[in-house]
Amino acid sequence: MQTQIPVDLLPVDGRFGSGPAKVRPDALDYLAIRGDVMGTSHRQAPVRDLVRVVQESLAELYRIPDGYEVVLGNGGSTLFWDMAVSSLIEKRSAHGVFGEFSRKFAKAAERAPHLEAPVVAEAEAGKVAVPSAVDGVDVYAWAQNETSTGAAAPVSRVGDGLVLIDATSAAGGMDAPIGDTDVYYFAPQKNFSSDGGLWLAFASPAAIERAERIKASGRWLPESLDFTVAVKNSRQHQTLNTPALATLLLLEDQLGWMLELGGIEAVAERCRESTSILYRWAEARDFASPFVAEPGDRSPVVATIDLADDVDAARVISILRENGIVDVDPYRALKRNQLRVGCYASVDPSDVEALTACLDYVIDAR
């Protein structure tokens, strides 16, 4: 071992990944006792009841407006970008790009042969970009939280088009005015402490009507990318094809825990407390600084911390991993001397405090 961190400094749980993220032990215990559902048909009542509970709990957590529906399907947020390109963008979209994940949605729209070239408002990594109203644009899309950079953007109406918000790493850790969006979509492997491979969304009546109109226009749509098919199945508390039941069970337990904690306001405050610990720590050190310079743009769920040139982040990360503190690596494409710490809902703020003590120990010992 390169450096052994004293046991009394270590966090109780050393998982700080930006996704997949820490799963609460209680959720794993719950999964272990739900053999009544595992290995059973997703078309039958036990699994459909499970899906219904997940849908109702999400609706309660975010106080979704009347008429909005909780829609879900297999494939994760990456698949949802293709679904939006196929089934929600009518002619042209506008995108706010300020990191790798918001860029990927814009690229998916750019590659679509049936769409006009998207309008892209772009900011460098560590800053935020939100699209402005443009004539002829019928979808406005950006991320509430850019997981790759640790920058967070506001959520509000833009123009007359549909507003699609990528909340993959925001949902369950950041509040949002759902009524200002038409599709607020996310996946369960971050704040919701489940596994990947599933997408979920809050969909407005306007979004559902758009998808129905596009389908009626005769546009060719693969069934798996047809939003109307996802809506139809979701209304019956099921998915087009078999979902991972363990993912749904973990999600169900996490949602129950969040609601017992006090709902989205309480969970969001817990996440803010964790990231604030890291930002304050970085600002108080001469060898560290928050990557996102503007405090108002800093993510409350994913903290990115730059280290000075004389501190080798890769070595620090390696030592932490040897001591059971894992997944604080920066996003690979940024190629920065940086730490990226997932402070999602399941992460205890006291463990984040312990992480900062471990960082001091490792860096002081270099």
C-alpha cells in the first residue's frame, strides 16, 4: 500500500461515484427479501403493483402537476435521447451544451436525417449554457445537472416549444419546477441508488400530444423508440419489454426512504450539505479549488475539485482506492487534474467530511 490512512479518519462508506452510485444497505436488505417478485412475469399483478408504487412515489416526491404522467421504459437516458429524436422533435431542436452528456443529445439530433440541424448554445466545461428562443425550434433541451463537469443549470420555460430536461443526475437530489418542463427524464442509478438500464420521465400533456401527432404523420418509428408506446404501457404499469426487477425494487425502497426523510426538499438539502463541505474545503486549501468558478453554477450533487499541478490527482485517487475510498475520478474526456465526487442522496454528509480529512492526510503526506 502506498499510504495507509488511519482508520479513524476513514468514512463509514467509501463509495463516492458519480454513477452508478452508493446503494443504501437497507435497500439491499429489502431486495433480498423480495423473492416473491424476482423471477416473476412483469405482466402480472405483483410486478405491475411494484411499477405503480414507483410511479406514484415519484409523482409525490416531485408534486407533479395535474395531467402529467410518469412514463418509463428500458434503456436508460442514452436510449431516451434517441427516443426524443425519433418521437418528440418535430423539425428542429435547440440544445444547451456544457459537458459531455448534454453534447451527446445534441449530436444525436444532428445525426438524424429527418430533422433540421439543431441550434446549439455551447459553454466551455465548468460553465453553463441554456438555449434561447429561436423561430422554427419545437424542442429546447439541456441538462439540469451536467454530471461530467459538476455544473448545474436553471430549469424554466423557453419559447413555444417543448422543454426536455435531462435530469439523470439531478432527479432525486435537486428540486425542479416540473410544470416548466414537458419531459423531465432521468435514470435510477444516481440519486435513486438503483441500477441502470431504465429511463423514467414526467411527461406533460403537450409532450404526449406531440408524440401522438408525429406518429400519426407517418414517420417511421421503431417500437422501442416510440414514446406513445411507452406511454401506453406505463398507463398499465408496465414496460414494452421485460424490465430488470431488481432495479425497480431498489428504486421503490429508495423512494420510500426519500419520502420518509421529508421529500425532495429534505433530500436536496442533504445533497447541498455534502457538496458544500467539499467546496468549502477546496476554497480553504492552497492546493485545491472548485472547478466551477461561479458559485451559482456549482452542482449540489456532483462536486468537481481541481488540484494544483504539484498534486498528482491520479496518485491521490489511487491511494484513496487502496484505502476503500472509491470512484472519485474525474470524467475521462476532461483530462483534468481533478477529483469528481458524487454527493447523491444516499451519501452521508459525515462521510464527505471524513473524505476531506483523508484528502488532507494523503496530500500532506506526498
